[in-house]
Amino acid sequence: MNRQKRSRHHRLKRAVAPYLYLSPSLVIIGLLMLLPMVTVIGYSFQNSAVLRRDPSFAGLKHYQAIFADPVFWASLWHTLYFTCMSVVFHMTIGMIFALMLNSDRINPTLRNILRVLYILPWLFTAVIIAVIWRLLLEPNGVVNSILMQLGLIGSKIEWFSSPETALHAVTFANIWAGYPLFMVSLLAGLQGIPKDFYEAADIDGAKAYQKLIFITIPQLMPIIISISLLDFIWTMQVFPLIWITTGGGPIYSTEVLSTYTYKLAFSSYNLSQAAASAVIILLISLGLTLFYIRYQKAR
Amino acid sequence: MAEVILENICKTYGNNFRAIDQLNLLVEDGEFLILVGPSGCGKSTALRMIAGLEDITSGSLRIGGVDVVDMPPKDRDIAMVFQSYALYPHMTVFENIAFSMRLAGKPKAERKKRVDEIAKTLQLTSLLDSKPANLSGGQRQRVAMGRAMVREPAAFLMDEPLSNLDAKLRVQMRAEITSLQKQLGVTTIYVTHDQIEAMTMGDRVAVLKGGVLQQVDTPKRLYESPVNAFVAGFIGSPSMNLFEGTLTGDELTASTFAIRLQDAAFVRRPGLRSYEGRKVVFGIRPEDLYDSSLESGRKYQTIPAKVTSIEELGSEHIVHLNIDAVRVDSGDPDAVDDFGLASNAVARFEPASAVHSGAEIRLAVDDAKFHFFDPETHLAI
């Protein structure tokens, strides 16, 4: 009798224990993530959210206002351009550097030096990167002076302050800041590819580009897809780099969803509409995340 | 199909470590040659040098009459089967086998025809659309073979291709590879550390130790007339028992016992007389030791021995013994020291033997089967 009771007690303990261990993190996630998220979704359906004590229900009014706003569509397009270009170049540059660092044709000492150099951009926070590139791309900065001395440009270009170049300039700065993640991940992947694969291919008569296409890239595919998806999700939400370099200007030419939302909230104090904009970003990110999770599960 | 000729091949690494020292080998057209030796003996390095995956420091290498020393692997007309099989996990069996043809830009129809032929030979037809991850060890092994066969090379190079298989499958694949090689008639160089593979598969076996070739011969001659104590100890399982003894007249004396040698022993080895009064290493294989209480052991001289343990295998008993003599190390770094605590000799008894662990027995020795080696050089006398 007593023994039966004890065994039931033991079973119960075993069943509950995992949830007890999980509970602190679940509570923290709930308080810090779910609660604000739900609150913001609530705001997006209210008139004068936060500003008034008894806000009235607004329905889809704020969403309609956003979709009618040409600046929103411009910032959506800028976000897509900024994100796609960043991911593609992060991957390409990361891959090239990873292949270089993995090559045994380069002297090992030089390889170690290069590895440190290549990883440097990763060590800087967004603010520092923004400041560095603002200084470099200043009309009287280093980049202009080099390009002019090489005769590539005739007059000084105002990279961040002309609507034609500003979006490319911030994208460029973001590419520079973000490729090391790809480089490091792909390098780890490259080092995990068995040497036998390449030796077997050598015997079969594969040329260098064939080894890249038939062995290296297929072997790295899981890493390429995972990191690209993550990078896509992160880059879509980049705020500080753009805020500090251009602030979304000139004339909205670098406005992205994050700066657009920020301005709605803290320049126009239209917190309800900002909440609606934030919900739209959330939905896009959620879509990408679900895609990522499904991909991870499929593996 | 071609001869493979290695002349004075050396391999020295940057730190002056000599992995291969003056290797001379002639592998005849269609021959199945086994390169065998303990780990670190340079056998894989030698094979990789033939494949072109490793530079040759000095010496000459000809495959099918062509000097290939400075040629990249793809021009040497060889195919290699790797220990890991090196199958591409993202490709199907078909794509793996057809890979070299695809690289060479062969048309699809031709690739299909050739791969189908090979798949039929190797019984892989139903697996052509599978990925390597879904195959068993033996099937992967066959795919690796198929990938080598598709190129119709002048020579096959195989680097321990069976070492990833379990014991039963290994026995089966051993037979499959041997018969496949006979059927195809392609010159094959096969590296292994397993002396059973060496003995059962090859036309000839080359034994390497420390980068130096010890002996190349047929398995039978290698077993019966090893050129030195290392080959004697390495070939055969369990290993040959090697002891120190002193030769006095016709008598071979170890610590406390003596064995009278027959004239034939001296007739066969004229050099043996010169060891009169000196130390000599003598070796005897486990199957030449008998249980003196059984019929088979009656006709031989006996020496005292103590049984330390017995492994009953059904068809025979592997009996670990301690005899009063100093054991000699054959120099095989891989040798399992089954002479650990109390035993220094191994015998194979018939299953009828009733000896038990701890028993003091009389051990019958077939002295006609003794091998003799110089105590300094370990060369056969």
C-alpha cells in the first residue's frame, strides 16, 4: 500500500519535474516577449493608444491608413532591397573568404592573420559601424578622395545625403558589417567536409570549379539555407545602422520598415498606427520564421 | 590493364621522417597484390603515392609503361576505393557511380548504359535511386567498387576497403572482391592491416614495416618461409611463438628444457651449424604445438608447460601457456600482448583436448616445423 503510494508519488514527480525546470524561462519569455507583443497588437486596433486613458476601438483604420501611405510602400521596397542585397552579398563574400581561409595553398600564418582581419567587422556594434562609414563616406572622406585620385569619379559624391546613392551606401555598410557570420559558419562547414571527397574527385578528374559545384556547395547547403534565412529575418529588422547614418532620409530614400515605424511612434506620436506597422513587420518575420522552422524540421 | 612498377620509391616528410624507404615492387598485369603491415608502416602512404594523392620524394613509378611520377591523379588511369568509401551523400547511387563519366562530359545515354551494366554485376540495380545514407555497409562498399569500375582503369587501388564492415560481412565481401577481381582481371593493389585478408585475397603479399619492404611472396610461402622474425610474427593468427634458445650440438636448450633437433633441420639450414654454442631465436606456430595426451601429440618430444587460459572455439581450443623460456618480440607494434601476465605462448589444440586452466601439462612440439632466426638481425637462418 505504502509502496504503491510512493511509486505514484515518484511517477508524478518525474512527470512534473521537466516543467518545473522550464518554468523560469517560460515566465521570462511570457513577460518580456508575449505580453508586449499582445499589447502592441491590441494598440493597433485602438484610437490614440497609450496617449488616452480610455482609447476607443478603431477596427482596421490604422492598417488602412498604412496601406494608403506611399511612404510605407517605399519603405517596404527599401527593406526588401536592403535585405536581399545584404543576404546575397553576405553569402557570396562569406563564401569567398571561407574558401580562401580553408585553402591549404595559403601560408598558415597568413591565413591566421587574414582570419582575424576578416572577422573584425563582426566585433563592432552597429553604432560604431555607422560612425566609421559616415566618416569614410563623407564628401571630404577617404573613399571620395581615393576614387577621385584613381579618376573613377569627377566630383565628390555625397553618398549618404543624395537620394540616388543613400540606399546603396547603407546597404554596402550593412554588407560589410555582416559577412563574417557567413564566413565563420561556412568555414566550419568546409572543415567538416571529408578530405576523401576531394581526393576521390581528383582521381575522377574533377576540376576546381567542378569540385565546388558538385561537392562543396551541396555539402554546405544546409548551412547556407539556415544562415540565409536567419540573416533575412535579422536584416529585415535592422534599425540602428540606418538610423545613425541617414535616419531614413534624404526624402525617405532609405526609409525602411523599422525607421518608418519608429518615426510614426516617436516623431508623429501616432502610437496606434506605429503599432499597426509593427504588427505588419511581425507578420512578415513570423512568415519567414515559420519557413525556417519548417526547413529545420524537414532536415 | 597494366603492370605497376615501383623503383626505389622514397617518401620523406618535412621533418625528415622517412615514411617509405627504397620501395621496389613489380605488380604484374592482372595481379592482386596485397600491401600489408602494422599501423604506421607506410602502406597507405605507398598506395596514395601510386594514386598521386601524395608526392613521391624520389624514385620512379610506372603504370602501364608510362612514367606517372609527375602526373596528377586523374591522368594515371587508376581508380581508388577509399576506406571511408568517400561516397557523396547528396548524390544517389547512380550519380555516385556515374560521377566520373559526368565530369568527363559523357552523354546521358552512355552513362546510363554503363552504370546499368555495373549495377548488374554488383547487384545494385534496385538501389540505383537510393542515397548512400540508406544503404547497408556492404551495399556502400559495392557502390564504392562500382565507382572504381566505371572508369575501366589500368589499376585498382584499395585502401582498407573492408575495415568498416562487421566481421561476418567482411568475410563475404572478401570473397566478393576476390572473385570480382578475377573476373575483371584488373591489376589491383590492396592495402590492409588485417593479415587474414592478406592471406586469403592476394596472389602475392608485400609485407611492410617502418616504411621498409620486408618480403613479397605468395601467401603460402610467406607463411612457410618468412624471411625474418617480424614477418613470421605478423603473418598467421595467433602469431608464431618466438623464444630465445641456445644451440649445443643437436640440442636446442631454453632455460630448463632441451629439444633434440633432427638432422633434417640442419640439412635444410646449412647456416644453423654456425650458431653452435650461441644464442638463437626459434619460432613455432601454435598449430605445431600439441596436447601430448592425445593421439596427435604422441610422436613428438614434450616440454613442460602451464596452462593459463583456454578459448574454446568449437573447432579448436586456443590455449595460452607459460613455458620456461624467454619470449622474443617480433617487432609488430600492433601485436596484442596476449602474453600479458602469466602466459608467453599460444597453442592450437584439437577440441578433444581436456586440458584445463591452471594445469601443468606436457606440451608436444613438432620440432621439424621450427623456424630459426638470428638473435641480432632477426633474419631467418
